[in-house]
Amino acid sequence: MLHAEDFSVGTYDHIYIAFSPALPDGRVVPTDFGLEWWQRYVAYGIPTDFKSLTDDQKNRRIQSATFEVLNALRPDEKQLLESLHERLGNYGERTRILRAIKDTKAYRFEVWFDVPPWREPAYLYVVARENSSGQVLEAPPLLLKDYEDAFPLVSTISFTKGILNLNPRKSFRAGLSVNSYPTPIQIPLSEFAAQPIIPPDLAHKAAQGR
């Protein structure tokens, strides 16, 4: 989610949060420590009864703590982080992540994917927004073997003669990931159905029933 929004905390790109009851509850303590140049540790205070919380309560607390840490590291990105936190709260484990956008005279095409819970399938979602009316159209979700396949599968988007083409990345490494898919992925505009943007968990259930 953060990468898709061009969010950055600087030269390092991995943040490890160390939860500690030795700190006051909710206290964020950034450090300059990292075993590698690309990682940094941040300490975060949790209550002494954290282990007694239910799994759902722990997950919600960890999610909130993560955004508190990000806000402490990048207070200038407060609006973006609030928006992402709200999206995650609304859609949960099936929150969509933006992969690519293509603007044409008639449509804005958006390609999204999700990072599913363990052992559940990932999907690629393709949305078309009519510029004149604002109507939202959506193609049937495409099953992915791995959510990371979304990156080599969709490098660029083209729209020609009523067909949307999702063009793959051209490299040997990308080819290893996409060789089991028909590429480029082609979706006729006629396959898009008019609908509101539905929560990703519902889209997931619909796709499973296909």
C-alpha cells in the first residue's frame, strides 16, 4: 500500500517495530539501529496485559501502532497515512493495492491487487471509470498464483479497439513469474460490468463462486 502511494521513510525501506512493556503505552522511540542499511528498528510501548488480549484485539492494536510509528517518522504525510489507515479499516484483509493507471479520453483504467491472508488466493482487479458520467465498471477478478505476480504481470496498460491490454514486464526474471499466465492479459470492454466499487472481501467471495 505504502509503495503504491510513493510513501518513503528515507534511505531505508524496512521498519521493524519492537513492542516493549518497558515503555509507556503508545510511546514511539525511533532508533538508528539496523543490521543492514535498508532496515531500522523502532521501539513501541505496549501495556503489560498485551498477551492476554484476543487475537483480534492484538491485530487491531498492532495495526494502530504501525500507523502511529509511520506518523512519527513522517508527520508531514499525516493526511496520506490517515487515508490508508481508513481504507485498511474498511476493507481489512482484502484491502486493494493500486498497481497501475491508464488515462484515455473516455476512461480511466485502474489495476489493483490484494495481499490475502495466509493460504488464501490473491486476485487482480481491473476497474474502468467513465470520464463523462463517473460510472464505475469492473472486470471479473483474475486469480493470481502469488500476489507478487501483479508486478511483472502489469508493467504498462494499453487500450486499443475496445480491448484493454495488461502488458508484462520484459526481463528474464519477470518471465519466470509470468510464463504460466497468458500474456498480455487482454480484457474486452464488453466484459466490464457496471457496479459500485464493492468491498474487496465481497469481490473475493464472488470470484470464488465463479
